[in-house]
Amino acid sequence: SSPACLPAAACGMVPAWRQAAGALGMGGGEWWRGAVIYQIYPRSFFDSDGDGVGDLPGITGRLGHVAYLGVDGIWLSPFFTSPMKDFGYDVADYCDVDPLFGTLADLDALIADAHARDIRILLDFVPNHTSDQHPWFRESRTSRDNPKADWYMWRDPAPGGGPPNNWRSMFGGGGWKWCEERGQYYYHAFLAEQPDLDWRNPAVVAAMHEVLRFWLRRGVDGFRVDVIWHLLKDPQWRDNPPNPDFRPGEPEVRKLLQIRTCDQPGILDLVKGFRRVLDEFPDTALIGELYLDFERLCGYYGEALDGCHLPFNFHLIMDPWRADVVARSIETYEAALPKGAWPNWVLGNHDNGRVASRFGRGQARVAAMFLLTARGTPTIFQGDEIGLESGVIPPDLVRDPQEKNEPGLPGHDRDIARTPMQWDATRFAGFSTVEPWLPLVPGHETCNVAVEAADPRSMLTLYRRLIALRRARPALAIGDVMVLTGANDVLAYMRCRGDERVCIALNLGASPREVALPEAAGGRIVLSTGLDRDGETVGETVSLGPDEGVVIEVA
Ligand code: NOJ
């Protein structure tokens, strides 16, 4: 019983990702469908000037690693002018580079070098809030009638005094800050130093569209949009209701359901506005950051696919790593996707613990195999490809404002995912010549790019092989998916394109498994997360070792 396949595709010699993409500058369009994206957190990638903090020339200098990995695009976390209260997610000038990271000329050089290697560049667009040091806010706060007076979310105190309503900050504490100068409160969904813009004001929309155009004209290939589902708030400023599921130990903001501050009616119109701007430039991609369930997140594609190309799917971060859960996720997601929409999967980012620590080392390999064989564009977070574990940050070295505001909440410390990239076994892991801004992960003498590149058993080798396989097989890059099983710790699915069928069987448990997979019978193992099974022929059942996943070519 072979799964239904798409009509045979004339594949020729063109690799799968290129069939979907078209070469850079050739106007192929929709490159993001067949692509693998790599997130770079500039502070922690490579320090070229010896100040302990990564920078843009450092990224350019290490593009060889990105090319060696084999990814198609890079998303750069913010490098814009910023007081760095939230490490660049507090932007004081959207159209310039912070001196900590370099100059606009450095960025141009990075874009040019990446493009010469056929690697696309996506920037981080942070529209929900600016820094309180942004000229727009500095003007807005001065009076109730200045030209920028209604660019932010200003409100009078509640009738009895105090904040206008019960909205909280995502980073702990109240969401309203009193401004003496203006005699009003302003709302901040994150830090008080990150005032929220008022996206119901057309002047804000127009100014931010110009920011997008500024970078698109410079040649960037698209954006990841920060907290895109936060942009609109309830126009009646109603309280958020209590969350009956709140449990002690969770961030305080979870005490309330964010139904008046997130995912509001009308948000899609703003997303479509971004998309129209991107569509002025060929081959660009719009990715949205959204921690939402499948049904709501799929709304951000737009009914006519006129919203985000890829609304981020964070279910591998939000949900337990279990075969039945992931199998159900695939099916729920596929059913929720609008016709023609293309899915995506994310395993980690700079806001969450490292996958190697969340899932354990063995399962991190299985998860990598899932990420890179799933139907949908994968996003890899820098460092996950070497199996970097979560950092251990002594209390006096904590940098993350979220952790500082609400210390000790499990899973709430973001520094642990932001430790420096580990390039080699030298004192500062080849990241810098001085003590880095965050400590290295212990064991960098073995967990680093140089050591792992030479080791066929390493995580890096596994990532490279998976990416190469994905690029070579249209079934993996752009094919259909059919779930075969999600029971007894085993997740198995078929990827299929034309005559090409690939079966993936993953053991999400620590005990060996024997699984009946008649769909894979006669197939040949082309990759295992363990070792030495290449070329093994598969019968009616597949045996999987503890923490083992295999890719089987069936036809
Ligand atoms: C999401 C970003 O990923 C996170 O790092 C940041 O702190 C918040 N948005 C606020 O911009």
C-alpha cells in the first residue's frame, strides 16, 4: 500500500531546492519552499574585533561554515542601532547598524558575499515596539499634541488612578509605565524601554513600510517579523481575563489570557500590508514569529496566500517530544494549511533552551533528522548543528532582562541559548580573543566545529548529510507527506514526489524498537542517526536502536 504521490515531476539534473527556487537573481521565486534557513544571533557568532561580542564582519568571515553546512538562507537577529536593553530587540534606528556590530558598509559586504555564494539574507524586523531612545518615542513623550503624539499607546490613568487596565509585560510586572513629562501611561508588551507602537495609526504603518523598503533596496531577501501576532491590541482597551490554567512557576504574564493584547481581529490586514511591500521586490520572503496553535497560526498565511509566506511553527518547542504528539501535529498542521500554503518547522531559537538539553543528546540527533526530513522549510538555530547544549550561567553573569525580572523560572533564562558559537578547542573556542560576553558551554574542547567536521559520528556531520540529502531528493525538499505511525515511541512517515519515495522511521525512545513498515519493504537505508547502516536493505519490519532514526529510500 504505497501512499498517494504527486504527479511525476521532471526532475532532470537540477537539485530539488533549485527546482523550487530558481537561482539567485534568476527570478525563480518561492525559493523559501525548498530552502533550509539558518538563524544567526550576531552577538554570538564570531567576534572579529576582539571585544567579546560577535559582529557583522565576523559573520562574513564565517560564511564558509554556512556554505559548508549547505543552507540556503540566513536570518540575522537584530544588529540595528540599539541601547541593547533587550539585546537589539529595542531598536533606536531601524535603518542603521549599531557600532557594536559594524557599519552599513559591513552589512553590504555581508549581503554581497552571501549572494555570491547563493545564500539569501533575511533580516529581523521588530515592528511591535521601538526603543524608548528612538527619536519617534522621544518626540512622542514630550506632549499630547506633538507630531508623533499618537504613534505609541498612550492612555490616561484609570478613573480611580493607576494604570488604565490590567495588561502585563511579557517580561514580568505591569505593562504600563507612567510618563511624568506627558502625564500619561504608555503600554509596553516587553520592557518599559520597549514602548509599543500604535499600529492603528496609518503614519506608523507608512513609516515602517519605508523601513522595509530601505533594506529591500539594499538587497535583502526578506524578513523574520518579531512578535507579529502582538501588533494590534483591543481598541476598547479591555482587561485580559484570568487564565484558569495558570500554574505557579510559570511567568507571571501567564496569569492572564492574552486575548486583548495578541492575535486581534484586523491583524491580517497589517500582515498583508507588509507582504504588499515585499511583493514590490522579486523573490522575497516574509516569515512571522508566532507562538500560536496550528489553526490560528495558519490564519497568518492569508486566505489568498497574501500574508506570511512562512508563519513560524513552534510546536516542536511548545509541545512534548513524543511520537504520538508529533504525528498528530503533522496531521493537524497539514489539515489546517490553506490550499497551496507551505509548512515550516523550527527546533530552537535564541529564546528557548537548546534542543540538545531539552531532548537530550541522543534525541537531538533524532530531532535533527525530523527537522530536515519533515515537509516544510526547516530553520536551524546556530550551534544546534554542533549539538551545543544549554549554557550554565552563574547568577552574576546573567544578561537576559527577562531572567533578571523574573529570576529562577524554569525555561525562562534565554542566555542559555545565546552562548557563543564554538569553532575550535582553543581558550575562547575560536569565537573571540577575549572573554566572551556570555560563558562558553562547558566541554567546548570537543563540542566545536573543527573537531566535529573531522568526525563522521558528530552532530555536524549528521546535519551536513541530512541537508545534502534534502537538497538532492525532491521528495524530501518539496514532496508530500503521509504519516505511517506515531505509536509506541516510533514516528514514521513517507515523503513522496513523483516516483521518488522516502520513508523516515524515528525512535523517539531510549529502548530498541521493531516496527512493521510494509511501505518501506525493499527499500535501502541511506542514513542513520547511529552508524554504519548505509545500504542496508529493509524487509517488512524495520529495527531501530535506542534514539535511532533512519532514512530509507524506497524507490
Ligand atoms: C521575540 C524575540 O525573539 C525576543 O528575543 C525578544 O525579546 C522579543 N520578541 C521582544 O522583541
